[in-house]
Amino acid sequence: MRRSCISLIAFLTGVAAAVGPLRAGEGITVGEEQVLLEDGPGKGLQATPAVAFGKNVYLAVWREGWHGEGGKARIYASRIGKDGKPLDSKEIEIAPSEKGVQTQPRVAFGGGVFLIVWQDLRNGKDYDIFAARVSPEGKVLDAQPISVAVAPRTQALPDVSSDGKSFVVVWQGLKGNETKYRGYAACVGADGRVSPPVETAGGTPQPRIAWGGEHYLVAFGDGILASLRLGPAGKPLDPKLNPKRNPWDGQLVRHCKQPLPSIAGSSGTGWLVVAHRSAPDYWGWGGPGAMRCYLVGPDGKRDPGIKIEPSGVRTQSNWLDIGLSKKAGATWPMGESAVAWDGKQFVVVWQRHHIEKQVMFTNCDLIASRVDGFKPLDPDGVAVATSAEEEKKPALASDGAGKLLCVYERYGKDGRVQICARALATQ
């Protein structure tokens, strides 16, 4: 059963998750919340959403079910209209399997089809990367999933983007007897054919990828955030990076801790990479918290207008959100973010936590802003999902003409986690 979902607690307390579309800022309109799968086979365990747009429809994907030992988590999808409402009366299971678990789905649109990628434990030993194509009408086109990376040892944490014709899939994998992950990429055609994998960068795992009009940009995150351009076939265009030895060579975009950055591209503009600054700590050694964005030009170099943070910095022009106080009731931006190009500017959605006891979080909201270059246009942030329940892990896609869809996890008071969506519109 699918229905619009409104938190009773939010309604009674006057939180802005009310019925109907609401005006949430000068330049962003936020629609009502929709639950994508009310009573799924995961029994209230849904996680890690992703979303893409193509042929006038959004396709949201997520993990359905428990993914730990003995789990049977599978990848599910739902088509959603430009008004933010689900189009299918029945959920779409992407790759039914009797063995293992499926996690970490990502999705892109190109060549007339959606391509969903995920990590899969069906071999019972380690993760491999599989994919499946889905038509804009919601039909799974591959009876058996496409094997993208099934070499010995683990291949995990995939991402995917498209140049409009084919796809490039990136992931991290272990090589030989090494214990450090390397970055890899492979081109996947709209017909499902996979090219041999290419190593993108050693020692800089966990990639995110976005098309920028002429090239792809891959942002790597593992303590230090680095970027690298790839050609349409997935081959590196820039020298391999060694961020620990040269942390500011014009292609690196500053320190970042887990989780992974978010990234989106635009023809002629380049890419916007978004990542948080630091967690709150008792002693204040980490300084203020911030959600930061970095503009990387078509040449792969960081915008020179973004300055290196001086000692004791309290704010920067590329900071979307700031956490200064660690007192109860204060807020702190940290964790997952999502970014998309709306046709005129970038739009970012990020997590804003409420602090309970200096370093403890009591609730998490989702906030948005339009970004001009690397400078936020909505300095106070726009409320996307701010109920008394927690909303986390946003994913964002755009039709390229001012309409977007934000998909996210909502944590209920009963312990259930559901995947919800809201339509956004920008001016």
C-alpha cells in the first residue's frame, strides 16, 4: 500500500511537515512527503536510497531488508513522477536471488535506460559488483544481473554516472594480497556490455562519479578528498594522485572524513563536490562544523576563489551550514549530502543534526540550498524534512529544468526505517 506519509507528531507540534506543498524558502518549494513502499518485504528495514531522472520519470532505488549475517537484503526500485508521487502500484525487485545479500545501490540514466549497480554477496565469500538495466516504464531488462566486477577478493561501494549514451561504473577493490583498496572503473553500454576494468587511482578508494559535459570527475574519500577526471570510456585523464604527499596540487579539494562526498556536474561549469568538515568534540580541537562545497572546473582544478582555511577560521564563503555551539539545542551539519544541477545552478541537500550533550545527536533534519558557483544562495538553509523523527541519507536528482526529487531515510519512533521522497522546485 502506498500513501502520502505525514508524521502525527510533526502535525501536533506544528513542525513544517504538514499536508500539501509548503513554501520553504525564497527560491525552493518543497512538496509533501511520500512513502515509496509502505509494507515491504524488509519489514521496516529500508536504507541507502539513490535516485536518477530520465524520460520524464524518476527512478528511486534502495536496499530492502536486513543485510547482516543471515540477512536477505535485496535491491528494490520505484518510479516516481515529476510531481513527487509514486507511479507503480507494486514494488520492483531488481535481481531476485536465493543467496547472499545485496546492498549499496546506485543509479543513473543514459541511452534510454536506467542502470542500477550494487554490491552483491551471492558467492558467500566477498562482495562483487553487479548491475541491471530498467526501462522508463519500470521493466527490468536483464533476467540475470550484469557482472561488472567479479574478480577474486572484494569489489564494493559502486557508483555510476552517464554521458547520455553509455555509463561508467566506479568502485573500490582489493588487488592481490594488498590490504588497501584501489579505485577502479569500467564502461557499461546501454546494451549491457561491460568493458575491461581500469585502475583509476591506487590508495584513494571509495569513489563517487559525475559527468560534466566532456569528462567524468571521480571524487575519492578516505581521510583526504581527491578528484580525478576520467574520459567517456572510464580511462584517467589526469596523473594518478598521491594526496598524502601533495595535499594541495590544484586537483585536491581539502580534508574530509567519512562518509563519502557527493558530486554533480554541469556542462561548461564543472563539478560541485560537497563534504562535511568535522564532528563536534569535547575540547574544540576540530573547530566549527561545516557543510562545505568545492567547485572543480572543467580542467579538473579547484576554483581559485576557494581559499585554504586559515588557522582559527570561523566561516568561509563556500560553507553551506555552520556548527559553532555544542550546547543542548544547537545544530551541527555533518554526514551525508546530495547535489544536483537544476539547469541554472547546483542544489544541495544535507544533514543537520540537533545536539543533545556536546557530542551527542538527538535528531537529524534535511536542509537545502541553491549554490551559485560555490557560494550558497540560501544562507539560512531551506527545510526539506524537519519532523520530530529523524531524516537521513538524502539522494537528489533533477530534470534539468528546475524540478528535483529528494529521496531519503525516515526513522520512525517504532524503529522502522522507510524510504520517503519529496518533490522540490527552484526558481
